[in-house]
Amino acid sequence: MTEYHGPVLNSPADTRVRFCPSPTGTPHVGMVRTALFNWAYARHTGGKLIFRIEDTDAARDSEESFNQVLESLHWLGINWDEGVGVGGPHEPYRQSERKTAGIYNEIFEKLVEGGYVYEDFSTPDEVKERRKAAGQDPQLGYDNYDRNLTEEQKEAYRAEGRKPVWRLRMPDEDITFTDLIRGEITFKAGSVPDYVIVRANGHPLYTLVNPIDDALMEITHVLRGEDLLSSTPRQIVLYRALEAIGVAKFMPRFGHLPYVMGEGNKKLSKRDPESNLLLHKAAGMIPEGLNNYLALLGWSIAPDRDIFSMEEMARAFDISDVNPNPARFDQKKAVAINAEHIRLLDGEDFRGRLVPFLHRDELVSADSFEALTDREREILTEAAPLIQTRIQVLGEASGMLGFLFVSDDALETDEKAVSKLKDNAADVLDAAIETVEGLTEFTTASLEESLRARIVDEMGVKPRLAFGPLRVAVTGRQVSPPLFESMEILGRDSSLTRLRALRSSLA
């Protein structure tokens, strides 16, 4: 048995971690959680985060996905020290460009010369037949048959027109390493077959290019998902070969982050809505809230504390504290934590973040506060504080504030809300209209005092029922920002117009 140890660092600041997604599909929360943990470890140690793109799968990679990954990281505030868009000493940072530059071919030739790889001419059907003949499960895969082919045998295969793949020769011994999260792990001799690193067309695979890039970029810690744990012994063996040919200076340490589970304790699929980062963004999750929740998927800052900032996470984060057990994505908890972070926002900051959502829903004229009309800015400045403690995601703002930005005749009243009004609703509205008409001062305080005196004290309507008809009339909803403040923002004329409109509909 051979043990493989990681690099010896002179200082924690020598730490180099990487985040290297493939641009396939929509960014998902598991990908972002990996980026966040790498970022936090780099910031905790004072080391560097390297960001590269593994885009060697031309059939699946897309520029749209690449741009979405960049946009997502920027939105979340996950910054990097070297890599795409930043530059650094190991450019380029896209594998497609590195492939074009011939980086992988050159190193592959050295592996061939050193005898670390060999040609495999076997067809899948031949492998299955050999497995059957040996009384083995044909689904076990490649059987290392081609390891010791003679030159004559190779030439015979070539004469048939066969083009070989290239496989890395795995050692006939146990492979043991110490996972930063899971402790000592051993893969028994023979449990990992020789694996393909270059296709028959000469195209280098992820299994080759990923460790080469890590070696050349001097990555000290590979922090990645648990789903890649089974490939670790292969990478260790390749690293040993890369060290032998002078490409790698050391072998990195590996840490495998726990699975993120969805409903029914199944691994969260890319197809699950909860996994789609862009859907969370569109719903109005804020970076502070989403980062906080994702950090809790396998790590905690303290046993009795769930709310913290990215800066606090960076100060406290140690990869050895990550829990190896699967973590379940709980949408309700994610939203609840997001709500806490919304409440922590500075008032002006919160106000500004609402604007893109109100603009998306065609309630205001622009997507930034500065570009709004004077009246829109006035309304939002007065109304935003009323909902900061009442919404959980920014996307709820349109439903809560929409009534303030539409004309009186365009207000849509929820029929369900109207149907729930009590039999005395018309009388309550009549009293409210008469009271508002007689006010000399139209303020929150005067509205509350006079309407409460008339409807609760004089008419004897229970306080919890007294203002339901007014709320539905003014906002169109059962649930809204505080009623009297809302009426003051609307103004006397609009408030009366809406009260009268609902009253007439009840006649």
C-alpha cells in the first residue's frame, strides 16, 4: 500500500484552490456551493482562488451557459484572484484555448515516453465476451486486457483499421489518501481499472486535462463534490506520473463536499427547480441570503447560529469543519434566511434593490432608482420601509406595492378577497368615505384616529375586522402594507376614488 500526502506549505497563504465548472446547462446550487466553499477557504487562509472553465466537451458546452456562470458568480460576490476575466500567470484559463495551444498534447507525449499509458484496441463487445468467458459480470467494464500487447498484436489491430484509445496504467496496490473532510480512504488494488485519458481521435479527456491544469497551476487543495470521489484514485496515480515526468511539483490534498439532497432524500437533480440558481435570483433571493443558506449545506458557523455574512464565513471557515453527511436543500429555510438578510439591509439599499423587480413587472418606468420619475421615487421612498419586514424575497414587492403605482381605474381587486368581506362591508365603506371626506388633515395619524373612532368605537365593529373592506378597496388585496400609511402615500383623492369604487360594486 502506498500513501499519498499533500503539499507542505510554508504558510497558509500559499493555499491555492480552484473552481472549474463546465459550461453546460443552467448554473445550479451544488455548483455554487462548491464555488462558495473554495472562495471561503481561500479567503480564510489568505490564499488564492483560481477560476477556470472546463469547456472541452464541444457537444455540450455553450457560450450561454458560460456567460450565466460568470453572471452568477459576479451577482453572488464570489470573486477570484486568477482566471477567466482576471488573468494571471497560467493563461489561458479556458481548457478549449489550452487545448488549442497544445499544452495537453505535449504532456501526453511525455506520459507515453515514460510508459505510464498504453494503447487499448479492444471493442466494447470484445470486453464483454472476455468477461463472460471468465465467468464475470459483463457490465464490469474494461478488463486491462491490452496492457501487455506485443508490437505484432498492435500492428495487426492497426492493419484492421482499428484506432486505439489511450489508458493510464493503474498500480497493482491499494491507494490510500486522507480526505480533508472524510478522513482516511482506501481503494483496494484492482478496484479501479485502467482508464481512458485520450480518445481514439486524439482528443484528450477531462480525466487527463483536469489534473494537468491543477498541476500546472499549482493547486494545493482540490475541494469538489462527493460525486467525484470515485475518480480520486485515478487522479492520484496520474499525479504520481506527472511528478515523475517533472510536470507536477506536488500532489494536492483532496476534500469531497457532501451531496446536496432534494425532496425525498434524493440527490438534488439539475432538473429540480430548487437547484436552478437563476430561478432563485428571479424570485428575489438576495446574494447575502442565498450565500448564507448555501454555506449551511454542510457547514455551520456555530451550533446556535444560522445568520452570518460572507465576511464572517471567511473568517471562520475551515474545510476540516465540513460535515461529510448529505445536506438537504430546504426551500422554506432558504427563504426564511433570505428574509432575515432583507431585514438587515440598509434602507436605501433595500429600496434600490426593489426597483428592478417593480420594473420587470411593468409597475415603474426604469430599472434603477435614479432613473425613476420624481413621483415614483417619492412613492417608493415612503413605501419601501413599510414592507422591508413583511417580504421574504424581493419578488414579493410587486404584489405588495403594485397598488401604489397603478391608476385608480387600473387597480385589480382580488375577487377572493372581496368574497371574504363580512355583510357589513358596505356600511363600513360608507362610514369610511364620510369620515375621509370630512378630514382637514390627511395623515397616517389622523386617518387612524378618525377611522378607528368611527368604525370601531361608534359602529362597534371588532378591531380585527374593522378595516378589511378599506384594505381591499385601497390595495385590492387582503394582505398589504399598513393601511393608513398606504392611504397617506396614495393621497386623499385616490383613496376616496378606490373606497367609492368598491362600495359601488357592493350595491
